[in-house]
Amino acid sequence: MMKGKVYGMDGNIVEEIELPPVFNFEYRPDLIKKAFLVMRANKRQPYGAKATAGKDYVAESQGPGRGSSRIPRLSSGRGAKVPGTVKGRRAHPPKSEKVWSKKINRKEMLIARISAIAATSNEEIVKKRGHKFNAELPFIIEDKFEEIEKTKDAIGILQKIGLHDDIERAKKGKHIRAGRGKTRGRKYKIPKSLLIVASNKEKIKKAVSNLTGVDVVEPEEINVGHLAPGGQAGRLTLYTLNAIKKIGDRYESL
């Protein structure tokens, strides 16, 4: 059985526990990537062009025998309506009826999630994602951490256990998005940093809401999107002691 060290609020190790069997699960990057792509596809919003886009003109073709192409033309002589003309329709516009969603077997999704949880305790996989930390994985902290309500208190504790450097890394990596998306409500690209798994997230979520790249979830909410952003497993994760017990109970039958 794997052992895990539990940190106190002062940054010192207060006890050592046996980790649930889920943390010994086989690493399956193929299924993790597949599950992530399915989740991303199912979030996608269908879009399409207006049915009459590029066709709202009074234009007619003069037919053959006039020494010009048969393109429909306005009274001014400019071509209209057809692809290749100024302000004409697109040849193959996006269709709103296109189905973007994908399917995955329920067992494959389960294995992907469990494998991604196990990857959070693998130092090599976590470092490959670029995270910065100075302690043994997985990170576990006592349940008092869930009661924190102030950002400065949360920062102080994260500094003591060696996790705040990763938040600073994400803060430096925040940048303005290239392309048209910056004018459409998604101006910045923000790297993912710490994931906090707490049995009760209400207070701690408020405390860390201003920290760059930090997410807070409860054990019942964990999915591949949280654990493997971009389909790459090994996100730096902090568990509360009670959250570890809930994860162990949920996947006890493995």
C-alpha cells in the first residue's frame, strides 16, 4: 500500500496514512486523452450560417451569348449570390444541424478518471506538465483547511507546504489570446495551476477564487477535465483528508 503524508496548517507533517487503492491504478494516457476529447466535443455549441446569407440580392443571370459569364448580376453589373463574388454566399458554410457530440463507453470513462486520479501521485507525470512544488506527492492537508475564508490565509498555508510557487508560475504565464477570440469574451489565456479537492468547498472556494489557475472541486465532482487539462494527466492536486476518505469509499470496489 502507498503511504501519504498529511500536512497541518503550520506546514508540518502531522500524520501518515495509507492511501486508497485508487492511487495504485495503472496509468492510461490513451483513455485519458480520449475521455478529454469526448468531454470537450460534448460541450461544443453548434453554430451555422444564416440560411439566406449572401443571397439577399435582386440578381439575375443574363444567360449565354452575351460575351460574359452566366453569374447572376445586379443592375450595376456586379456579380452576386454565388460563391466567388463580392459579398456572395459561401460554397460550404457551417451547418447548425451538424452533430459535434461523441460517445465513450461508461467503463472507459471510469478507468480514465481513476487513472487521472492516480497520476496526481506520480512525481514524474506531474513535473512533465510543468508544475512547481517542493514536497512528496500526493499533497494531503488536514480538514481545517476547508474552513479558511480569507485569501491571505490560504496563500500563507500554500507557501508553507510548497505549493504557492506553482500559482506564481501560472500568474506569469497569463497572456492575451492571439486571434479574434480576444474580442469575444475570452481575452486572456490562463494556465492551470493547483486543483483543490475538498469534501466541502464552499468556504475554501471563496478564499482561493482570486488565485490564478486554481480550481476547487468536491470528490463527487471530479472528472478528467479537472485532473487532465488539455488531455494531459498529472495536474498538481491538493486533497483534504476527508476528501481522500471519500475518494477511497467511492472507488472501494476496484
